[in-house]
Amino acid sequence: MIRTIVTAMFVLCLVSCITAPTPNPIFVDKIDTQFNAAKSQNFRAAGKFKRPIPYEVGQYVIAGMTSPTERSIMKMAIVGKEQNGWIIETHSLTQSAESITQMLVVGMETVNKTGKLDDLDIIWVKVKPDGQNVQTIEGPMLSMTKGLYKKALSGLECQNQEAIDGGTVKVPAGTFAGTSKMHSEVSFMGNTYLSDSWLHPSVPINAMVKSVSNEGETVIELLDFGLTGAKRSF
């Protein structure tokens, strides 16, 4: 599951920057402020990474992506619990658009153990694009969304090497000693993406500290994270 989440974040960030409309100065300023808010925290080595810390409401991670065309930010947070599932909120901010998505996801713990994405289910989806009204995806539309989602995931061919010592990694969120490094090869929508990711057990949800594409042009790094405090935006 952790590799799937890291991979999904990497691909979503790449896809979000395929088109780059005229930048909004307000969004650009928000992104620059978040990137420049470096922290001096130090996180000690805690052994080889195996899986994320137990999920809890309030956990969040904020990742910043730098590509050849622009910088963007994605915040992923656990903002609630219903029907034995977790409400995952994703806040995406590019230089030209802002959107928030909430999903009630069931089976995350099971997938962490089995590695089988069939054990994952989406109960409902709510979307708030660029300041517009909240749109709820349900009924036949939800069935279609889940089908496409699972189809996309089943098409992800991710081959990961065994985690190796990643050493100390410094990102805006702090300095992380004793990271674990994994290499990923991902096939998505006819394209193949190669990347290296550094993980640390102090980071909740996806454990990702940094990810770099094979050619080095796209970098995702942890800007901030927390074990408490995340709340639903709507």
C-alpha cells in the first residue's frame, strides 16, 4: 500500500502539470511561501522502513513538486473516520488551479498487509474544484468512478527493488537520518515513469520524504507534516 500511495502521488503530480494555463499570482505566492518555510527539525534513524505508522484522524503530509514547467503543492490528510474507513482529503494547488477532493476509503490497513488493491474500496467521493460548490459523486457515477479508479490502479505496473539505506536526506520539512530508499518503475497511461523515493517512519500516511524522477527533472519533497491537526475543509 505504501508503495502504491507514493507512486500515486508521484503520477498525480506529473499529470497535474501536463497543461499549464496562465499562472494566478495568488496561487504562485502561496506556493512560494510554502516552499520557503524551511524547518530546522532533525529526525533520527529508526531502523529499516517497513510500513507507515498506524493511521489516525488528523495526520497530514504536504509535498511540493518541482518540474521543468512549474512548482505545485499537494496536501494529503486523514480528516475523519466513517463505516470503518478513513476520509482522505487531498488539496491540490498548482500555479493556475486549486481543488479539494474527499474520499471515504475502506480497507487501507488490509491492503497494507496483503498488497492487494482489490481489498480497497471507495464509498463516496466529494469534489470542490477551484472554489466552486461541492459536488458529490454517488450512485451510477460513483460506480463508474470506482471502476475507472481500479482499472487505472490495475494498470500500474510497479516494480520495486528491496529498500536500501538512503542515508540522511534534507528537505524543507527537516533533516531525516536513516531513510530507506526504493526504486520504482511505473507504467501509467502508456508512459513509463522511473523514480527513486526516500522514506522515513516519522512521516505519516505515505512516509515519503523525497522522490526524484530518473532523469532528475521532477522532484517531490516533503514540505511539512503532522500527526494531529488536520480537519475537513468542507
